[in-house]
Amino acid sequence: MNITQIRRRFTSSRTRSGTNGESGFTLVELLVVLVILVLIASIIGPRVIGYLGSSRAKAANVQIQSLVTAVELFRIDVGRYPTVAEGLQVLVKPAGSTPGWNGPYLAKGTLPADPWARAYLYDIGGQGGAPFRIMSFGGDGKEGGTGEDADISS
């Protein structure tokens, strides 16, 4: 065997099995990757939670506008707004004999809950002279609040 044949065998065996015949990751390499992943999660995590809160508020606004439209359709058919005693339930099922009721006024035939799984509130006499008000108390379920806990109203 000459020197070139020995070199070919040596270099071909090194490239197949890796350097020094070892393969895998060292503990330091794994720790570096883990630290990088933790840093990325700590930066992105709070933003994702913030988007979740704002998306719930936006979903509540959309649902409230849908309920407002349903109440207005009820008024067109019946000639009046629902009473506080009837509430929003009258949009899916008539209360007693309601002349002119032509519902259900909601697409699914059920009254939706707000994004925090609580019922929407209905009251006569809204803000700014509006004839009624539909609202959700937000994430905390209490009147007032800021951020995700802020009240959402028609």
C-alpha cells in the first residue's frame, strides 16, 4: 500500500463518521440552544397574551353590534324595544304572545355569551340618549376596569 491509498482511506473514514469518530451534541451546545429558546419565549410570551386580551375585547364588540342589530330588527317587527324583564332572551324565543314577533333574530337561534363566558347585560336607556344598552363587564366581570377588564358597551 502506498501513501496515497492510505490518505484516501483515512480521509474517507473521517468524513463518514464525523471528526474523531464521535457524533452528537455537547452539553454546552444544548444549554446554549435552551437559553436562546427561553429568551425568545420571554420576549414573545407577553405580546401573545396582550393580543389575546385585545382580541377578546374586539370579539365582544362584534357580538354586541350583532345583538344591537337583532334588537333593532325586533323593534321593526314588534314596534318596541324589548323590556328589561324580557331581556335579550326575547331575540331567540318570544315571551308569551308577542304580536309581530318574527324571530329568532340571531343566526344560530341561541343567545351568545361574551368571550369570558358570561351573559351580556341589557338595560333600557343607554348612554348619549340611546334607547337601550348592551354591555359586558370585561375580563373581571365587575363594573369599571382597564385593559382587558374594561367594560364594553353598545
